[in-house]
Amino acid sequence: MSALRDHGRAASAYGRTQHASIRGRAAEAEAFAMAAAYLRDARTRPADRVLLARALGFNQKLWTIIQAEISDTGHPAPEDVRGDMMSLARFMDQATADALAAQAPRLDTMIAINSSLAAGMFGRPS
């Protein structure tokens, strides 16, 4: 079963639970872990452009949610953390465009960022 099968449901779950306390952090961590897994899956089958587009689409949706959240002036994160996350979001935007245009997309950095964020939120080293 492809890791992308339930990505729409996962994105919706992420959006609904992102403001909850401990539960919300776990949902955020899971969303980053899933994005990394989808990208890893796509990396293992480089000729499957549909799989690549779905993985990149999920990742893009996740990072669009992040951008919207951290753009809110009422967001509780410190301004420097919000700035760092916005920089990562911009990087993901460009990396997505580059991967879609590339004959042999490079997904390693996007996978590493998502995995590191997930690991940090789960409270374990990446």
C-alpha cells in the first residue's frame, strides 16, 4: 500500500488538530513524518511521476498550512522561530518547483527537514 493513500485525510486531520495542546503537537509531528515518508516513497520510484506529484502535493499542502499559521500575528511562537519556519516554507516552495521540473528530482533535503521536525516534535533525535 502506498504511503500516499490517505494523505488527504491526514492533511485534514492536521488542519483540525493543530491548535490542540499535546495532542496537536503529536498531530504536527505525524504530519511531518508522513510528508517525509511520502517523499521517501517517491524517491524509491523515480520514474513514477504521479507518485512524485502526490508526495510533493502533500508536502506543499503541509507547508502552506505552516505558512498560514505562522503568518498569524497571534501565533504563540516567538518571532524568530516564526521567521525560521517561514524561511523553511519558502525553501520547500522552491524545492517543490525544482523537483517537479527536474528529470531526476532531489528530495533528500526536503526529507531531512521533515524528518528532523517530526523527530524534534516527537521528542527524539532524528
